Amino acid sequence: MSLLVVGSVAFDDLETPFGSREHALGGSATYFSLSASRFHPVRIVAVVGEDFGPDQMRVFEGRPIDLAGLSKVKGLSFRWKGAYGYDLNEAQTLATDLNVFADFKPVLPGSYRECEYLFLGNIDPVLQLDVVRQMAKRPKWIALDTMNYWIRGARPALDAVLKEVDILLVNDAEVRELTQEYSLIKAYKKVRALGPSTLVVKRGEYGVALFTPEGIFAAPAYPLENVFDPTGAGDTFAGGFLGYLAWIERADVTALKHATLVGSVMASFTVEQFSTERLEQISQDEVRNRLALFSDMIRVEDL
């Protein structure tokens, strides 16, 4: 049983108050798969250009990540250039070059069409819906990420794909724009009417809020001494969250709460270094130890 992600594999040029990187590996499918594969095998559908070479491929090697759906075509890979000030919650986009990603039309290999779990990364909702329709059978759950650009510019298509989705993962500004509600509780009620029964609201350094039919759960961000680069933290969270759910083969409210903690811990590793540098290095013991510490931090003993 595999977890399928459809998204971007890209290059990032990054500037933060703590340093910079050029031609760094990035993209939603990259961060997601490096995180999720700690818990469950992952299959990637994405496109890269001729500039994507052996050095980038090595990042995925030795991990349960299937790249049969990663197409390499003539041209240059998707590239994003961004800068952060001391408020690391907000990125300033300096340049976006879609390159080969502009013509990306996901085609699932035959073996991918029966994956049990599906994550639709932040791409055009028309393409997200097409991926759902390519599946030979409906996955056990479908999760989706989106952004303000699609909420504003492709709302009919987004509404259509949301009807097929079980879990929506977005940040607080995105869900407020999607629902036109400032209150996240009211926003969740409107999200449920659109289709997803579970809403995960990513709030950066302020943590994450989980909304389910059984109630609300909130967790802080894992406290860190050093934070260098928040790029990819949201996709890393999604990878940890959904990879864990796929691993335990459950999506009940207790499993979703535990998945929230796992996602937060995985995201905490990403921000400690630039790009995927920290995700490439961590061991299973580091993940387990940090998860145990985090669980202990938020536990309240009975009076």
C-alpha cells in the first residue's frame, strides 16, 4: 500500500537573516516525500528539467521513494526565489519561473493508480481533479493543499475537487479566504460543507489546529533554539502527518491527533537548516526522541 503525492520538485534560491542558498532542492513533493517516507513508502508524480541531475537524485536514493512518476523533460526545472525577514512566517517572493512546470499535466503510471492514499500538492485544482479521476479506485483517503492564488483564480475547479477530498491542509490565511470567515471554528463548518471532514490549519511558529467532526485539537510548534529557513515546513508537516496515518492505517480522531504531533516534529527538523539539508540527515532515533520530548512537553498531569 503506497502513499502517492502529486506536486512539484523544484529549485529554490533562498535568503534569510541567517544566510542564503542558491539552486537548493525544493518543491512540495520533495519535502513531502522526504518526510512521509520516514513512515511509509511514497510514490512521486512531478516533472523536472534537464538541470535536475545526479546530485539531486541522490537525495531520494536509499529511501522508500518511488520515482517512476518523476518525468524529466527538455527545459529548466521550476524555480522559486524568495526572501525572509526576521518574521519568518512571511516569505517575499522575488521571482517565480515555472519553466517545465508550466506545461505539467500529471499522468499516473499504471501501478500508481491503485495507491491506497493520495496527497494532492499545491497545483492547479483542474490537475488535482484529473489525478483523482485517473485513480483506478478511490483511495482510503484523499488529502489536499491549495493556496490563495487558486482560491481567487480557480474557485469553481477548486470547489469541484474539494468534493472528493477527506483532509484539507492549509494555513490560516488560506482557510479564511476560502470560507470568508475569520473564526476558524466557523471556517471549519464551511469547509465541511465543501467536502473535507477534516481540516488541518498550519500556523507556522504558532503551531497547528486540527478540526474534526469529533472536536478540535491544537498543538504548539516544537520549540527550537535555532531556526534558519522555514521553506518547505508546511509540506514537511503534511508528509509527517499523512505518512504517519498511512503507516498506522487509521484516520480516526486519536490517530489524527498523534499525526498532528508527528507532522509538527518533522517540520521542526526542516527549519533548523536550509532547504532539505536537515531532512536528509536525521535518523529514526532522532525522530522518535523528539516526538517523545514533544509529547511530554504538552502533557498535563491530573490535579
